[in-house]
Amino acid sequence: MAEHASTHAHSASDEHVGHRVPLWVLAATLAALLALTVLTVSVTAWNFGRAVNLWIAMIIATVKATLVALYFMHVRYDKPIVGLILVGSLAFVALFIGLTLMDAVEYQTYLADFRDSPPPGYSPPEMPGERPAPAPPATPPSAPPTDGGT
């Protein structure tokens, strides 16, 4: 029994702790993430149009998310199936968000009409601490036209 226990004894250095990433790789990844954040903020100074600015921001965000997943989450050093599951999950999220946005675009004309006119019978609630809106000035009743005293 003592022999069985001694064959399974492990020292602290034998334990499996996963892949150790060198400090310089983590520092370089952090520097790249900070540089991409500065790039994201600086790109907002230029107006390439709403759609192009959105695509630029999404591309930069995708690169940043890839760096985080590869190096901070150690996907680069893990089994390929883990990366495949991660990419598949992100693809489905992108698909669902894309379908939702495509559907929302179809209703923009109806939403614009709805926003321009409040629903019938709606009056905005009074907010606490606000003074009530002043009443419109009273107009005197109009006098009936006279026919010149005849």
C-alpha cells in the first residue's frame, strides 16, 4: 500500500499548470491593444460616412478581440477544437445580430412616422421638481360684426 502511494506522489514542479506565456508576449499584446484603442479614438476625428466609420470601428474591435482570445485566453496554445468552438459561437452571434439589424432597417420608415407624431391622447408626464407649463394666454371672445348701425 505504501508503494502504491509513493508512486503517485508528485512534486510541485510536476503539476500541469497549462501553457506559460512569456511576459514579453503579454506586454506586446497589451501594447498592441492600447495602440488599437488609440487608433479607434483617433479614427473618430475623420468622417468617412456613417457606414464606413462603423466598418472601421468593427474591424479594429475584431482585431482587438482576436488578440485577447489568442493570448490572454490562451486559445493559441490550446487544442484546435477550442478555437473552432469559439469562432463558431462568434459567427452565430454575428449572424443573429446581422439578421436583427436587417429586420430593423425594414421598419425605419414606419418608426420615423411614429416618432414625428405622438400617439393620440398622449401628454408627457410632469417630472418631479419641474414647474408646470404655463397655460396659453386667454383670447377675448370676438365681437359679432356690426352692420354699420343700420
